[in-house]
Amino acid sequence: MRGEDARQAPKDSRCHEVGREASQSASTLTVAPGQRLGRIALCGLFVVSMLASTATRGPAQPATVTFAAAGDHAAGAATTASLRALATAGAAFYLALGDLSYGSTGSEQSWCDLVKSHVGSSFAFELVSGNHEDDARPNGFIDNFAACLPDRMNAHGRYGAEYYFDVGPLLRVIVIAPNLRVGGVSYEYVQGNSRYAWLAQRIDEARAAAIPWVIVGMHKVCITLGEKSCEIGADLMNLLISKRVDLVLQGHDHTYQRSKQLTCASRGSFMSACVVDDGSDDTYTKGAGTIFVVAGAFGNTFYPIDTLDPEVGYFARWMGSNANPTYGFVKYTVTPTRISAQYVRTSGGTFTDSFGIVAPTNSPPATPTGLMVR
């Protein structure tokens, strides 16, 4: 019991027991043989309160969830090391952020078998397409991978391309495939189109339901110190920031990059006014801005980091082929008031990183101050 329920409960142990039984079965209340109705009458208000509370809260939900995410997987020794580490990471699910086997089309089942040989056949290894398994099929097709690594998080939408799921009342995860064509559908998120509206609605639904954390995962990137460019488009970047998505998880650039907390961004240049928290103390305040994590380091060859890139001012930490290349993934532990993130090294160098996002006490999110300059 907690809060007002605890304060209003009669000071009788049997009343507490009746309340416990009622909360366990909101549809029936059984009177045990020999139990007096008078006892129940005295407890009536408390039982009704417990029933109402149970109906409102629903079944007990986890107060904490741990998951992991990364992209750019491949099938070599580094991949095997990462899969072994994932199997013992204590993650409830993993977000595979695109670019899976890098093998030939038709060999998708073999890669699924490799994954399941380490993490188990029933582990929630949740997929989204990268550019290596979209309709062009250079290294397989996402639907073939999805057939052997199916959704296990009760997702809504088009698994492998555009879907979402909730982890109780704690977390909404939205997964999309921007700038890719999957199953004949072009997943472009441009203001005014249906894809953009779908994503905005899913974010707004979570906020309206008082789900504290919203995370969006995808393969491609926008701001980056690696080799890629802004392939997801300014409209999508603007939407993610203006909606104050807590975390955006990406792959594609074979590096690790953790951004500062941003209220806007400009492609190809740095605007200091966009940075609300530089991340130097590894702690951000929830609602103040959006943090982007590029983790394309699960198993494929690394790309270099360009520290002369004008977008370097948007980033707090990075790693790449010329900066302590270290394979791994990011593990996230989510509670109602905090997300704790840790880069899990699996092979190669010695790089590590950790950071947290902490909910303020009774403080509303900051008002957006800017959008991406086109």
C-alpha cells in the first residue's frame, strides 16, 4: 500500500488481508468460512478504495527494465563476442538497429541461427531494416530476417520498418526506417505526410498516457562525426527534437557517438545555442532536450571520427577506427525517474562510456527554443 490508501486503511490486520485479497482479484471477493460479514463491512471503504486503485493501475508492472541496442552487426569474431556479451547482459530485449548479416540474400536463416545460438531462441531480438536489407536487398531482406527473429514485444505496426511497443507504463519504444524502402513502401518522414503524422501521434499518445520515457530507434543518422550525412532529413530531426524525445538511438555510421542534449541542430555547422547541456558531467535533465546515440559498433569494420567536422560541437563522447576502436553495444536501465546508459565493451579496444538522464522534481519540460536550420 502507498499514499492515500495507506493513510485511510483501518488499523486492523484482517482488514489489510481483505484488501490484499481484493486487489489480487478485482472481480470477486470471497468470504472465507467463519469470517464475519461485520468484519467486511468495517473494511468496506478500504476494500472499495483498493478495488478502484487496482482497476486504475492494472496488473503489476516492472519498475525497472534493462535493454540493449546497437547497429551494424555482421557475422565475424567481433559479432560473436558481442552476442556472447549480450546473452549475459541481463537485457529484457535488444534493438538491432539495422545492417544485420552483411551476408548474401538467401542466407538470412543462417544468421538468425547464429544469433539464437548465443542469446536463445526466445530472446526478444527486435529488428529494423538498415540499407543492407531494404528492398534493394544487397545483403538479404528484412522480412526474411523477421521470419526467423520475430517480434516478441507485442509490437504494433509494421515489424521491421515502422512499429512501436510499450513496456508497461514505463517506456514507449518507437522503431522506424527513415530514408528506406521496405516492402514497396517508402519510409520518408516529411512534414504533412502520413509517416510523419504516424510518428507524431505515437509520441503524443505516450505523453498523454503519462508514460515517462519515449525512445525512438532507427538505422540512419543526421548529425554525425563519421562518414555519413543527414540522410533522415531535417523534418524528422526537427520533429524528434521539438517533441522532446528522450533518446534517439541510431547506427549506420560504424562508430560510437553520444550527443550533448540538444534543443535544435544545424546540418554542417555548429550552433552553440542549440546545446542545453554539454554532457560533461555525464548527467542530463529529462525534458530539457534530446540526446542522440549512434552505436554502429556491434561487429562490422569501424569508420573514422572526423574531429574537424563542424558538427563536433554537438557531441560529448565518440569512438571510431582512429579513436580507440572498441566493439560493443549500449545497455540502458530504465526506471520511472532515470535512464542509465553504459557502453558495454565486447572486444577490441578499451573505450567505455556511461551517462544518465534524470527526471527533475515537479518541473515541466522546457519549451523548444529552435529547430534545425535547413
